[in-house]
Amino acid sequence: MPFRFPFLSYPLQPFSSFVEKLPKNSRSKLPQHLAEAKYSVRLLRYWWSGQALAAEAKKLGRPLHVVDLGCERGWLKHFTPEGVVERWTGLDWNPQPEVTQLAQYDEVKHANFDEHLPLPTATADAVVSLHVFEHLLRPGSTMSEISRLLKPGGIFLGGAPTMPHWIATLREKHFRRLLQQGKLAAGGHITVLSPQRWQSLVNDAGFDLDFITGSHAIRRTGSKLENSLWWVRLNQIWGALFPSLGSECYLMARRQATTFSESDRLTSDAAHHRALWITLAATTAIALMFGFSALTDRYQARQEQRIASWLSAHQSGSDQFLIWDEALAHWCGDRPDLHCADSIEELQQLIQKHQNAHLLVTVDRASTLTQSSSDNNWRIDSRLDFDGTDYLLLKKGESGTHLKEYLLGAN
């Protein structure tokens, strides 16, 4: 079985470090993407390819000649460690000026990937093709051309959006039907690649599969989660366990010295147990989803109970509570004695309506309240450290520390 956990062995540093390689007056969109998050999931394709090229160069003991099939702007080069590649060749149906002006590829050629590729046989140590094959009408023909370009033992690094094989088959039939009806333009998404489809393509073209893995479960560009190394690693583990559910599928395959067809590999009594493995994978995925949902529900219930206990401990009779914090309001549930404000203006209206209500705010918003209100008779009734944030429970009256005095001490 091909290896599924290569990414976990690759060093992963914040992608913002790659900005340093770019000129400050660069017109590239890459710095904008790099600034979205420390570990932008959308850029992982370039990171892992660069790391795989570095591992291959180390194995051979020399730098590589790399063909970037679908180079477009040449972003792969920025993510590849220095000294790994001695020559970059880019092929694209519409190469952008950035690939030569900024990435400075050694050679860039226009190419139709459904036809003969304009390079000599056995010219490359590695061919990289990221998010290209889903646009190809005849991916098998292109894979054969890639095999021709590679030296014996050379590697192919590929990747594309993925999904389970049976869904991919139905979706591709739908795309091809739309293409025949003229409702879908050539060059769009017309081929759907499951892990099984990838394996068939490389095997039939004379490759041995080194690894195949999913990329990630969830991508939310700009999310704070993409600043966390553990979040990226957790997504990679998910992709390794369930490649067809990994959003994108990536692989490395090595060209054989002598090619032969897939049928030559198989014997009539070869046991594949495909149905069993599919059932086990589906059962495991369902169990994980239910388990994650149960843990999430349990955590939310505990947080809601904690807030409810705190409010009840400071409630007298029919006291009302005003909240000016969206994050905390999420955990308070639907309480008839609780009113939420989205702005300082809305909060002032609620204060006028509920003169004797408790007010629940963060320290920062308590400071904003004292600056924007002439009513400064708020006093500290209680404090709560919740999810790493310091909350104050305020009430008008004569007892307790005056809010202004507390804020002076806090500053």
C-alpha cells in the first residue's frame, strides 16, 4: 500500500517567511495570499511540492531539473528551498509574465497539455503538475507524455481536487455531457480525480506510486485556525487517513526503468477486498463525525452551564442581564432575562429600558462604556475568566468597587 503520511515528516514553517524572497515592489498577488495566515491551506500545494523536491535532491546528491507543468505565475519556485533545483522549465497554455520576471524560470514554453509536450525525451528529474489534470480532456495521454519527459527513476508530483471514486465517476460523466452539449467550456473542470483514478493513471503510464494522500478536510481562507500549526497537521492527518475525503489529493510517483501495463501486474487470484476497505473507511468516518459532534455538544453544554451558574449566583428576584459581547452571548443560550446588544448605541437603549439590570462586558468594552456614557455609577459585582477573556459583571449601586477605580488599577 502506498505511503500516506509524507507531509508529517516535512518541516512546516510560517509561510510569511517566503515574502522575504520577493522584491518589495513586486506586483505579485502572492504576498497578499501569504499574509492571509501563517499556514494558508490554499498554498499547501506549493509547500509540500517544494519539500518533496528537496527530499529527492538530497537522495540523488545533486540539484534537479524540474518541469513545472501548468506553471502559470511560477509560485512553486518561491516555496522550494535554495539549492534544490538547478534548472526550472515552465509549461503552460497561458504563461504569465510573472513566471519569468519574478520567479525567473530558466525556460518557459507555451503548451497544449492534450498534445505532444514541446520538450525532449528523458529531460527532467521531476515533473510537477498542481491543479492541472482536472482541466484535461485526456489525462491518460498527458500522463504518458510526462513519463516520456522524465528520466528513468524520475518523479512526478501531482495534485487536484478529489472525492470518493463513485461520486467522481458520476460527476465526470455529468461534466462530459455538459461539454458535449456546449454548456461547459473546454479548459474548465471536466475531469474528476479520485485517489483510485490517480493510481490507475500513473500505473498505466509506467510509474510506481511512492505516496498518495489527501491534503485537508476543511479550508477557510483567512481563518484564525490557519495560524495554528496543529490545525494544519490535524487536517493533514485527516487527509492521510481518508484521501478521498481530503478535499485535494496529492501524490508522488516514480517512473520505472521499463514500463508495463497494469494488467501485467495482476494475477487472477489477486485479492483486493475493496468492498471491505470501503466499508471500514466509511464506518470509521461516520464514527469520527458522530464522536466529534458529541464532544462539541458536551463542551457547549458545560460552557452554557458555567455561565448559567454564574449569572444565577448574582441574580436577585427578576433581575435582568445585559450583554455586550457576541462571543459570550453565544454561550448564554436562550434566556428570557438576558438581552444582547450589538453596539454601544443599542446598549444605551437597553440600559434606559432596564434601569436596574446587570451589565456583562469585557474589560475593554467597560472602558469604552465609561468614555461614551455620562452615567458613571457602575460598580463591579463580580469577575469571570471565561475562555481566556476577563469579563466584568456590573451593577449600579453603592456597594462594590467603582468601575472607574477598577479600570485605573487595571491600566
